[in-house]
Amino acid sequence: MRTKVFSSAVSVLAVAAVPIVLSAQTPVGTAFTYQGQLKDEGRPVNDTCDFEFELYDAASGGSQVGSAVSTNGVDVVNGLFAASVDFGEDCFIGEARWLEVSVQCPGDGDFTTLDPRQPVTPTPHAIYAKSAGFELPIQVTGSFDFPAAVIEATNTSTNGGYAVAGANPEIGTVGYVGGFYGIFGRYGMTTYGWLGGGDYGVYGGNINDNYGGLGSSSQGVYGYSTSGYGGYFQGMGYFSGDVGIGIEVPSEKLEVDGTVKAIAFVGDGSGLTGLAGSTVDLRNVALLRWDLLNSAFRVGSNPLHVAFDGANVWVVNSADHDVTKLRASDAAYLGDFPVGDAPTGAAFDGANVWVVNYLTGDVTKLRASDGANLGTFPVSSDPRYVAFDGTNVWVTNGGGNSVTKLRASDGAHLGDFPVGHEPRGVAFDGANVWVVNWADHNVTKLRASDGANLGDFPVGNWPWGVAFDGANVWVTNSDSDTVTKLRASDGANLGTFPVGNWPRDLAFDGANVWVTNSDSDTVTKLRASDGANLGDFPVGDDPRGVAFDGANVWVVNSQSDTVTRISLVR
């Protein structure tokens, strides 16, 4: 029997979760949504499976509460699934509960119980509040002069509880109250703070040197407006921590995801760091010539790879199922072009761009001149990357432990050739195709003319990407934080060179090799002749693919939804 492993990334979402769940005209029900991740022998499951859910009063052992709930035919995509579970209202009476999940996928002899049981968060227990007997909506009407209020609540606890808390999930408003103040709060005896009212999404007042605003574990103040200001500050502002514009979790005093426009910069720039190159021309900073420094450009969601077609760069957007075309000379946006599900890799064949579609097990051929779709061609399961050998394209199949050879002119299938386990990157050296075998910690050399296996060559732990520099093959070793240099003629190991954390892909610029480090948010520049480290350069969040256009290095930042252009011409 296959071994099922249940990931710890689990959430239990209740659709009937408010402090008091009441009987309105249309009952909200007692079902909640269960989400999780399922792996089979370490690999995410892609199948349709049956699930059984049982509720217990202990993390192990204990007694079952209520009856088991079966949910059949649940789609599991890349290991992720969601199922609606309904134990009714009698099982949640304010006591701790644990959920035991069993799963049966096609080919399994019986249900497999996933371990451990998952604790049920307090949200579904709110179903128990239906016994309180309140009816929705609750309406209170009255006329009271200031400072009296229609509803007044006092919390005498000294442990930081709320007097009143309200939320509307439909419009995202927390505690909307009409009248003179959007929200009125009183602290102590003399000092007031208020939010809302007028033309402001949020208005924060300050009296007697105390602060006005709203605080929570997520946002100190959250403002939203469709017509006016989301937030308006008049006078000085003080931020004791880091500030992000377009960045949810900034790591610097000011971090901006986008273009910065300013009238002037004050200071001599002596403290500037983190810009590409060993020196910074401060005249370019003073003149706002950011185009002469590194630039980041917005693309689609979760970009993973990039390819250059001689004039333009093509960025693969995995979460959007499309590719973005940017003009290399000025990064002008030329369009988004749909492909298959969850694309991961791309390559140019001299006229067309080939895009690998991971979830649909095929590749899409786009005409580079206008992005026209020239066809979709099946390969094997879990395809990852693609390379062009001058006549044919080669696609690595992570689930098939093979590479597929397609004729570039018409997409004709010319064969599947076995390699190692879970192949990733692929590169052509002028005569042979090199395939990275992630799970075997080696690379396979195939003769391009007939796919003959010319040998397997060990590298570092969990290798990922591969590139050819004209004489040698460079391989990233993700878990070793290194790259290995192999002589292409015979596979001889010419050295292993340290780079950043969890290196992914590589590109050759004619003299140097550029390596993306996904956990360091940098690219490392190595001199190809001897592997000397020429610098680490900051880019966006979780860099993956990298390409060279003859003048610039392009790096896709998968968690920033951007591509960084590093100019080699200063």
C-alpha cells in the first residue's frame, strides 16, 4: 500500500462562525470547510479521492463524538483539497474536539487514516451559540443626545478585552457606526480617539499627547475608500518600525515595490548599499536615472521562469496560467498570452516560444512575433522545463522520469527517453542534452541525435537548474547551496562553488554565470573561467528563473510578482 502523508498546512473554515449564530430568514447551516494537503510517498497527490471524517474528544484514543461523515469524489490538485464537513450542531458544545481524517484514492485497497488528528479551532464551536435563542437582525432604535449613545458597552477587565467588536465579511467593514463619529472610543477620563466620518476612509485624532486609532494583531490602522483618501495625514507622522509600500512585511525602514518618483534626494549617498555593481554613480541617483540601475517590473502572479527571444523577454506566470511579453530594450509591456495550467518553464526555438504546462502535462507553442497559439502538444506527467537543440525541443517530465523529444517545426512526438528520478532543468551543449535528476543528485547526458544515454554524473544535493557556458555545464545544488561545474566533453567535475541559500536556476552572459538564490533573495555572479564569486546582488522575493538578453540579466521574483532587470552596461 502506498504511504499517505498529511501535511501540517491545514485550515478549518466555518461558514457559520459568529459569536452569536441566530435564526434569520435563511439559516446559515452547520457545515464548515476543511482544507488540507495530501502527499503520496513525499509527492503531492493529483487525483479524485474519497474522505471520511470522524470527530473525537481527545488527540489520541478518546471517544468518538457524533457520526462519521463521508465526502466522496474530492478533487486533489497538486496535493491541495477542500471538503465540506457537517457534524450538525450537537457535536460542538464548547469542549475541545479533534478531527480524524481517512482517505482512499484510486488504487488504494482501503481507507488510510492520516496521523495525527487535527485540533478543531474555536470557530466551528460557535455553532453551539444557536441555542442562545436570539433572532437576526437585531434592531435598536432610540434618540439620545450627546454624550449618550444608542448602545453602550463597558468592559471592566484589565486584560485587554474589547468593549465592542464587529465585522461584516461582505464589505470588509469593522464596526461601522453612523452619526458624528464613524467610531467613537473613550480611554480613561479625559482623552478621546475617533475614526471615520467626513471624506476620509480613516481619520485618526490625537488629544493630550495620546494616540487615536484602531489596533489589532494585523493592522494598527486599516483604511479603505473607493472615492476619497484611504488614509490622510496632516502634519508630522511617526513610524517606529519599517514601512512598506506594496510590501506587506518590509525588512527595511522604507521598502517600495514599484517606481519611486521624487523631486530631490538629500545627502551624499555614502550609505547607499544593495545596488548592482561594486559602485554606484550618485549622479544617476541625483538625476533620478533609475533606468541605469536595477529596475523591477510587474508581471503576473507567481512567475517561475523567463526566456529571451532576441528582442523580448517572456515571463511564465504559474498562478495566472499565462506568459507576459516585455520588450527587452525598455521593459515595455507587450501583452499576456494564455497557455495551459500552472506553467513552469519556457524556451525559444528561433521563431516560437515553447511553454511547459505542469498540471495539464503538455507544452504550448506560441509564435514569438505576436503570441499566437500554434498548438498544444502532450508530453508526460508533471513536465517542468524545456530546451531547444536547434531542431527539436526537449521537455523534462518530473512524474515520468523521462524527457520528451518534440520536433519544433510541427510538434511531432519523436520519443520519450528515460533519465533519473524527478528530472528538473535541461540544457543543450551543441551536441548533447543535459538533464538534472533532482531525486538522484546527478545529471544525465543524452546524445541529442538519438537520445542515447552517455552517462550519469554526480553533483550536489537536490540539483535543480543547469546551464551551458560554451565548454562546461553548470548545475545548481539546492540543498547544498552550491553549483557544480562539469566539463561538457566528458562530465569531469571541475569544482563546486558556494552561492546563496537554495539556488535554483542559472544563466550565462558570455563571461559569467548568474545563479538565483530563492531563499536569499539574491543572484550570485560567478566568473565562468574559475568560479570566482564576483558579487551577490539583491533582487525580489524568492527569485527563480534567470535569462540574459545580451545587455541585461532578467530575474523573475516568484513571491513579488515582478521581474528584475540588472543592467550590465553602466
